[in-house]
Amino acid sequence: MIGTAKMGHTYPGATLPFGSIQLSPDTDTIPYAVNGKYNPDVYKYCAGYQHDDHTIVGFSHTHFSGTGHSDLGDFLIMPTTGVLKMNPGTESDPDSGYRSRFSHEKEHAEPGYYTADLLDYDIKAELTASSRVGMHQYTFSKAERSHVILDLVAGIYNHDEKNVWTFVRVENDTLVTGYRQTNGWSRTRRVYFAMSFSKPILEYGRERYDEHPYKGFWKKFDETKNFPEIAGERIRMYFDFDMEKEEKLKIKLAISPVSSEGAVKNMKAEIPGWDFKSVREQAYDTWNTELQKVELPEENEETKTNFYTAMYHAFLGPTEYMDVDGQYMGLDMNTHKADGFTNYTSFSLWDTYRALHPLFNILQPKRNADMIKSMLAHYDQSVHGMLPVWSHYANENWCMIGYHSVSVISDAIVKGNDDFDVAYALNAMSTTARTGYYDGLQYYMDKGYVPEDKNGASVSKTLEYAYDDWAIAQVAKKLGKNAIYDEFIKRSEYYKNVYEPKSGFMRPRLDDGSFKKDFDELDTHGQGFIEGNSWNYSLYVPQYPEEMINMMGGKKRFSAHLDSLFTMELPDKYFENTEDITREGIIGNYVHGNEPSHHIPYLYNWTDTPWKSQDKIRMILKEKYKTGADGLSGNDDFGQMSAWFIFSSLGFYPVAPGSPEYALGSPSIKNATLQLDNGKSFTVTAKNQSDKNVYVNKVSLNGKTLDRPFIDHADIMVGGELVFYMASTPNKKGYR
Amino acid sequence: MIGTAKMGHTYPGATLPFGSIQLSPDTDTIPYAVNGKYNPDVYKYCAGYQHDDHTIVGFSHTHFSGTGHSDLGDFLIMPTTGVLKMNPGTESDPDSGYRSRFSHEKEHAEPGYYTADLLDYDIKAELTASSRVGMHQYTFSKAERSHVILDLVAGIYNHDEKNVWTFVRVENDTLVTGYRQTNGWSRTRRVYFAMSFSKPILEYGRERYDEHPYKGFWKKFDETKNFPEIAGERIRMYFDFDMEKEEKLKIKLAISPVSSEGAVKNMKAEIPGWDFKSVREQAYDTWNTELQKVELPEENEETKTNFYTAMYHAFLGPTEYMDVDGQYMGLDMNTHKADGFTNYTSFSLWDTYRALHPLFNILQPKRNADMIKSMLAHYDQSVHGMLPVWSHYANENWCMIGYHSVSVISDAIVKGNDDFDVAYALNAMSTTARTGYYDGLQYYMDKGYVPEDKNGASVSKTLEYAYDDWAIAQVAKKLGKNAIYDEFIKRSEYYKNVYEPKSGFMRPRLDDGSFKKDFDELDTHGQGFIEGNSWNYSLYVPQYPEEMINMMGGKKRFSAHLDSLFTMELPDKYFENTEDITREGIIGNYVHGNEPSHHIPYLYNWTDTPWKSQDKIRMILKEKYKTGADGLSGNDDFGQMSAWFIFSSLGFYPVAPGSPEYALGSPSIKNATLQLDNGKSFTVTAKNQSDKNVYVNKVSLNGKTLDRPFIDHADIMVGGELVFYMASTPNKKGYR
């Protein structure tokens, strides 16, 4: 349940690792906007569930984990009894609709399983899932005629015009198929489904919320009841069943990216029968296998809860996006077949390039290579000739900035996890990075920076492009492509063009070359940054920490500057209304609740005070990650917050993906063993570990003391043992 | 051009026999309804073109021929020069939009080719087509920057909400792909396209007529110009080209039922190059081959014009509906592959079962069998388990009444054109006819008639069901399925249940068994009939003419009754606002402009006065079919009006499809030879033929004088000669 309260934006429902189905309760389905007017409350419902709510609207089959914008929430199902209600009703007046009250006392979530009692109807709801099929089990307490609502209007971030089209067929008395097309965050999105009931439908019907006038034939039918072919923009359906006391009604709902035929096929392949218990057990076992990749033999329950929940969240996405036979929808809206790889979707790359994909290079190398193959297929299909920016369900949603696919690909190639066409990948990376019409990029290429008067958040863009370009250059270097290397290594230094030596901060420049006037380096609003202020973003040169430190006045001054960041005060007004930055995620002026700062605590490693990294990291691990529904200090962002936690708990972190190097921090665990897919294992031990002993006296790798606070990816992958010797006071001599 | 004025509803554009593409000028694109309010003027534009109009809006790629309700009009293209206009403008103020004036002097249409000068822009427009690809050739008179409009809002019967979604990609500087989804007469309809230009696009852009508010990312792009990925409900695009004086811009636009990839494939397969002339010649040759199936060596130009235009119209539909590799969209909205047959769509069956499909059994037997295979595939995919009623583009639109697929299938089986699974077909027929929830059918099955107070047009439905049931029984008989035969032969007599002996007319009955009060047997409004009155519909028992005649008082009385029909007066008020019934199509109270009466002139054959059939038929042939744009006296109804003309011109007609028998009339040609696909030929000769000599003195088949006014289908198919000996006075002894 961690992250299901406040701004964590995680969901508690049933899913498999990287599964296509995320079957989870939605506690509200309020619209994103009505008549164009934004509803700020919707942000709470990015994952459909808010722990503070008292009602469940129903259980829908697709959810993002931890995102700061949203979509999905497809095919919401709700069992009810008594008078048939076809509208969801409201949280403040649950009886006005089909939703039900629930309580956390009668609720339980575990990997692959969720249950809650629907108090208004005396129904016990249980959910489990295979990769492409959600399975429901509803136990009705009384013998009576009961209903199942299939709400095809409901959705997450439901713009008033989000539902473009819905098509439903009641194929026979237990099988329903169809699709819905939405125009939400994903612009042109169709999801097909097949839904099967464990007992025959007694009667069914629909309400259309968009009745259109007569179109060329008079009413031949009563289309509202027992009429098996339904279509329109906004439709809700009900299915009635005669239930016995304590009888269980089971429902399977499979999805497909390409066809209802595909959904039926997926259902038959993954859950042919009706054994809920066995599906649940299989889901549990699948999770266990994944989570056991890191063994924590010596930790207490709280540490394990935090750590394995982070592992769980890290393995929720990107999600598999294809039928069992490999068919999936491409960006060209044609059906494609994944040939020799698993196709993935939902790439929240501005977040996940930082630590999640690097983590996959250690714990999920095969999947990460397949994710890159999926990105290359995206590039192939993209009419822009671009790798994904933030993509889901065969659509680019263009969210956030940069082109961080290149970081993910570079990191994998540099680390040797390169079971894909690397020459083609380099071409895709460089082509993407030359798309002039993308987000100020032509200015950046022409001038060496994005001018703020031409394109907002210009400093963030310039800095992130420069890092991405460095990542491309690393691949060009490895492949001996000198011209590409020269082109992009030059661009990788453009960060200098937005640095103002006088103030010591990154600052927006205008088209005429001058720096923006009236500048506030604390403010997150309109200063040339996105989801951050200059204090934080000025430290974003992960590719060249040394050069950045020199530029900013040298190690000593920089170390003190970092100290200020962690200790100064950032008044609320500077981050009010900036998504994903909240008081909970802040330490001083350091914003852990959002991504741009995630590498910052490790930057002391490049000064003479690496011990300051150590205590900051331990402070963050302790303060910003807690058990309990409100344990996350910001959006989990599809696993990036969790990946930071996993790396940092283990004592190392990938400051610059695309480099094989990890910066060392201060592990919070006593002992951890990483079981690698190559059969090797890598153990991290923290001797003399305690809440007080947050400082690292020395570190040895396979018995050899390290003379610098870094290890290499290869050190991990060949297996071995990393031992941290912990102490309550800093080793101010550092690693040399 | 015949039928392009007034109510013919034919289009003059370029198409192949049964081709998927119908590339034709649209002279207006007015909406069917705005805000739910019907616009009666739209009816004129069922085929997009009205001969009296003075402007062409553009050239769209899909059209129905002759229908009385409509849809389609996809992908309208218009070349323009000068100031870019993105709206179509109006007929009354053409300069207000991109449309252009044109004149019939500078217009020409022939099979597979259409040309018109676009006077406002000095552009000569030429169109031709292969089956799945439309080819445009625009000759610009001046050297200047010119535009091509791609209007994705335009459509035929454009309900204000018809456009559900549009998706466009500018793949490169000559290729554009995408699809549009509409909710018109076809409820859930997607058509994919690929459009290729003969020279590179200079610049392009779009206007969206449905800009939605921000959906989760700020504007990263100028999406209005040179941005290659466009989607939304209502979109118009422009493409600019630098044209030289007298330079030709060529455009190919291919369609596909399943994917833009399929459209590209179709284009490559059918028109790989840019040779407009050769495509035009090939289209012409293809038409010639089809039209030469009936040779008319002795006729004058006028007769040939009328006859071959009728042949042309008869061969416009149903249309091929699959990619070159056989893929098509099924009713379940999944992609299917036609295995061993050509899949067809657009079945206007209430019209075409009467004479068009019987004509196909003679002149297009292979296509007719494939059409039946397409109907059986429809049945297979239908969630209702029903054969098509009126279907197009993977949708049932349910238009008109009955289930006349069964007539088409029965006619083919009875006539031995049965290269399909006949046992499966009988099952499909009987299952269709037992769908209780369809259009009063349960009442019909329970009570032997449809009660008018339960379901309108009840008499028409009862009569047509009874005929259809007889058609099913014929197949059951042939296959020895006695139970099915008994079931449906019983139902075939239900026509008796709506006959009121007192008045001698068919009359609606109510649920309680009583006849409707306040009945007017002349009125077409609200009397229990559809597009007809009791006078006409009371004669609709094609399966049992003898029994009907006996029921109505015997031969003599019936003959006089028919005389009254042709000579009495039908005041306008009785058919005002009844679609497809106009003064032009009426003789007395006989309505030739619409289908329910088409068999009536032949009914004298079952009395002692067959000569009265002869003069009526010749009168109809002469008065109701003329050369000239306004030559058709009613909607051509996808070839049914034309098929009546062809049969009747040749001297015989299928009064009851499902019977192998043709009733003889009075041929209007001197000599015709039918070249049959089986290598045989069948010649009809009318000795002593003239406008005055409309009576048949005697008839011989292969030299043997007939003793009754009927021939059999087999008589035709084995080849031979039918000779009519014409005279100016009736042979009142008849055939015996």
C-alpha cells in the first residue's frame, strides 16, 4: 500500500511484474476537465486510488504506477445488488450511484492479489491477474438478483471528450468483447477487450450517454436491453445474474492492443479455466521469483518492507504491450508483430533513465534489452523519426523534456547489455537528437542553448540535451564513429552556455544572447526550468561533475554550496502549484520528491568531502521513504523514486547513465546479495551497520580497499563482494 | 451522366466494375443534420453530385450508386491556386471557399474516366481509377504556387457528429497515410488511405475544427504547419506545390478496409507508376469487357446509350471490400482474410434481390457466388447470427425491411450457381429468419403477421417475410431438409393473414387480430406500408401469383384491377415526403420509381391477358428510362432500376427470385446476344420490332413455339435463341 496516499500515485491492485493488466480499485473517476476547465483534484487520481477515500467506484484494468500525469483506467467493473444504479455517484453521497463504501480494515493487498469488502452490497471483492488477463472473484452474501456494471465511460484523467468510441458485442451468455478508443494523454488509443463470466448472464442492457438522432432507419429494436451490439461514445452496461448466498461470481477480462480476437486468444492462453486460487498463487510465485533477485538475510521487517516494496514498484513498468502471439499496435496505427522480443510500452523516460533503467541493466538485463528493442521499433514507426520521449499505447505523448531514450540505450551499450542492433541504435539516437522542430532543438543546435524567449523551460532543456548528447557520444566512441562523436561531444558542453559566472547559477538566456532579467534562482515558476528551480537544476551536469565543480568555483566552494542547498529554507511560495514538488519531498532546498535532483547527494564524491554524501543519503533514505500508505515523498514516477532507494540502500548510484561508473554512498542495509541472471552473485555488506553509523570508513571490493568512491558496472556483473566499513564519524581523509 | 440529375442518385466519376474506389466530383457536402435537425436537401446528395449545381467542392473517393440514403464521400481532394482557402464555401457564394465553378460544356464522363475544368482556378481535373486506387491528374494553366486541399471533414450524409476520428501522417515529401472513422449510416466505420503525389510537397499544414484544450504537455511544436502527425475529429489539410505552366500534378489515393499499410500495398500493386493515360485505358478496357457481355448489333445510339448505361450502373455494386492480399474488416471489427473468394460490401438488398442479383446469376455468376460467400462471412461475424439486411463497410445499417439475403442465396442455389457451402447457407438463412428480436419477427412467427400497433409498416414486413420464407423453403426442398421446408413453407402463406377480403386489399392488423381502422389504401403514410401504398403492396405475393389472383377474385377481376392501377390517379398528397416516390416515377397509381412494384407489370401473365403486360412494360421502358442526366425516374438503387431495364429490354423478368422461371414481357431491342461465362451464348431476337409493335404474337425458343409466357433459367444458360414475333395488335389468345 506504500505510496497509495497523498502524492505517491501508486495503485494497490493486482498485476504481474511488467504485466499488461493492472487490475486495481479506483476510488474516484473525476474528470480531468469539464468544458475545458481543469480540475486540480484530478492529480490525486493518477493511479485511480487515494487511500484517504471512503468509497470504491469499481475495478479497472489499466493503471500507471506513480506517474505525475495520467491516462488509462479502462473497463471499470463493479458488482452491485439491489436497485440498479448506472451512474457512479459521488464520494460525498455514495448512495447516489453504484459505488460502494469500503474500509481499510476489510482491505488487503499483496503482490498479484487485492481484496476489499464492498460494504454497501455485502460483497467480498478479490482481484488477481496474469499478464494480459484480470480475474475478479465476487462473493455475494445474499441470494438475490445481482448486477455487474461495466463502465465504459469511466477512466483516469477523463477529459470530457476523452472517450472517442466504444464498441461492444455480447457474443453469447458468458462472453462480451469490444474496444474503446480514447483521446486522452495518448491521442489515438484503442484498447480491445474480451470479458468472460463464470455463469450465464440473465439479462443485460446499456445506457448510452450520447444518444444520437436517427441515422437512416427507424427503431427496429429495443437497443437498450438484451441487444448484443452496442456502440457509441459514452456507454455503461449492466449484466444481471441470479446469485445464491455465498456464491462466487468470477469474471476474466483480457485486453489486447490490436483486436478483440487477440483478447480472446490471450484469455485462452493465460487463464483458460476458473481457478482463482491458482491464478493468485501463480502471480504470487512470479513476484517472489523477481523480488528474490535481491536477498536481504539480515534486515528487520521495516527495512524489508521498504526495500521489497521499492523492488515491487520498480518492476511495474514499462509494461508488456503485445498479444501472446506478439501482435501489437504500432505508432502508425498498423498492427505489427514483435519478432524475437517482448514489446513494451509506457516509457516515462524523463524519470526512469536516471536509475530505473540502470537498475534493469543489473537485475533485468533481458527485459531492458527488449525495452530498447521496443524503443527502436517505436523509432522505426515514428513519422518523426524519433525515439520515444514519453510514450504509451502506440502513442507519443511528448511529456516532459529531452530525448532520454538515448541515455537508456547508451547506458545499456556502454555496460555491454547490447543484444540489439547497436549501429542502428546509434543512428536512431543521433537522428532523434537532430529533429530541429522538436522543442527548441533547432535553436539549441544553432546557438548552443535554447533561448527562453523562444521556448520555455529553456535552461532545463539545454542542460538535459547536453547530457543526452554526451550519452550519444559515448556510443559513437565505442563504435568508432568519429564524426558522430565529434558532433555530439561538442553539444555535450553546451551546458556552459547557460551558466552565468557572476551569480554562479544556470540562468536562461534570450535569443539575443543576454541573460534573462528579473531572475529568481529559488523560484520554480517561469524562470527557465521545469519542475525545479535554478538551485537544483544548476547542478545538472551529470556528464561532467568535475568540470561543473571547477566552473562553479572549485571543490571547496562547491561543497559549501551543496551544504547550503540542504540546509537553506525554500518557502512554499516558490514551489506552490508545481506538480510533483511538495513539502514532504524537500530537505532544505533539495527536492527529493522529484527527479532533477536525484544525483545531487552523490556530487560530494567529486569534492574532498564524500562523507557529506554519506550522511545526506542516509538522511534521505530514512526521511523520504517510509512504510505506510503515505510513505513516499513524491510521485514514484514509474519506479524511479524506488530505483533511487534500491541503489542508495545498496550503497551505490549511477550518477551519469552512459558511464559504467557508480558513485558510492552509504548503504542502509546490513547485507544484500544480488542474484544476477548470468548466474553470478554480488554481495554488499555493511560492517558495523547502524542508524548512527552512516559514515563509510573504508570500502573493499573482493578484499581490495578502494581508493576512490566509485565502482564499475563490470565489478558487479562478474560477481563478488563489496564491503563497507561503517562508522559513526566521517572519514574526512576520504578515499585517498 | 444518366441519373446524375434529380433523383437518380448516380455519380459520374471514375470507377471500375464493382471497384472499391468511386472517385467522383461532389457538388455539395451539406450536412445531413445539424444539432439533430434534419436537412431535407441532403437527399439530393446521396451520390455527392447534382447535375443542376454550378460548383464542384472536390473529388472524393467513395460513393454509393443510386441509393436512397447515404454515407461515404471519403478523402475529398481539391486543387486550388491563389489565396489558400480551407473551407468549402457555398454554392451560392463559391468565392467564400475552396470550391470552384464548373460547366457541363467543359465536363466529360466515360467508364473509368471523368474530367471537368475547374473554372475558378483554370485547372483541368481528370480522374481515373483501378479497383482500390483513385488517380487524379490536375493540369495547372499558370506557373504559380498551388494548393491541394485534403478535406477530412467532408463527407456524404455528413451528420454533424459523423467524423469520430481522423489520423494522418505525412510519411515523407510525397506520401501521406492515415484513416478516418465515421459514425454515419455505418455506425463504426474506418477507412484507411495512402495518398501519393507525383512531385514533392513544398509545405503543408492543417486546420483542426475541434481543437481540444491542453492534455498534459505544453506546446512543443507548431502543429499547424509541416508537422507530420495530425489527429482529431475534424481536420482539413493543405499541401503546397510549385507548379509550372501547363504542368500536371498527379495524385494517387488508395484505400484499405484494415490499415494504411494495406493501402500502401494496394497502391503499389495496382498503380505502381504515374502513367495516367494507361490507367485510364485499362479502366476503359475493363469496362468494355464487362459491357460486351450483352451485344446489341442492331440498335440505334439512344437504345445503346440507355442499355449500356443500365449495364454500367448494374455493375457498380456491391463493391469489392478487401486488400489485394484478401484482408478486410469484419463485423466484429477484427481483420479477416477472404480465403478463396473476393469479399464484397454494400448490399442494398431490399432493392437488389429483385432483379440485380438474378441478373448476376446470368451475367456475373462468379461474382454473385462470391457475394454470397461475403454474405455468409457476414453471417459468421454477425453477433446477431444474421445475414446482411443492408450492410456496408463491416456494418449492418438495418435499412429497409425483410431479410432478402435469403432470396439472393435461394435464387443462386435454385439456379445452380451454388459454388459455396449450401448446407451452411441454408442454416444461415433459417437462423436469420428466426431472429425474434428483429423488426417484429417474433410477432410474425407467433401470430402469422406483424401487428401494426406493435411494429410499423407491418403489412410490408409480413408480405416480404412471407416471400423470403418461401425462398428459404425452396432451398430446403432442394436439399431434402423436410423440417425446414415445412417450417418455412407454412410461413410463406402468412400473406393471407393481412388480406382483407371485404376490401380486396392487404390491410394492417392489430395485436388483437382486428384490422386497422381509418385505412386509406392510396396513402403511403402510416398505413402499414413502407415506401408504398396498399394498392401497390397488395400485389406483393411474388411467390404465389396464382393463389393471390384467386384470393383477389380470379383472373378477370384481377386483370381489371391491374388496369385500374395503371390508369387511376394518385394525387401528390398521398406520396409527398415519401422518399424515392416522385411524380416522375409514377404511371397512374403504379410506382415504378421505387422497388415494391417492379414485378407488377408482369402479373398479367398469370391472367388471360398477358398482352397487357406487354404494352405496360414497353410504356415503362420508354417513359421511365431516358438518356440525359435526368433520365432515371427514381433512385437507381444500386442497379436495381437498371437491372429491371436490362431484363425487360430483353423480354423476360424474374418475378420471384428463388424460382428458376422468368416471366416473358415485350423486348424493346431488336437483337441481343448474351455472352455467358460458361462459353455459351443466348440470343434474343424480336422480329418485326418497332415502337408500335409492342405486342408479342408468339415466342419460340430454339425454334419451338412456347405455350406459356415463361422460360427457365436453364434455357438461357445452355445457350440458344429466343425469338419474339412482334405485332402492333395484341394476340388475345395469349400463349395457349
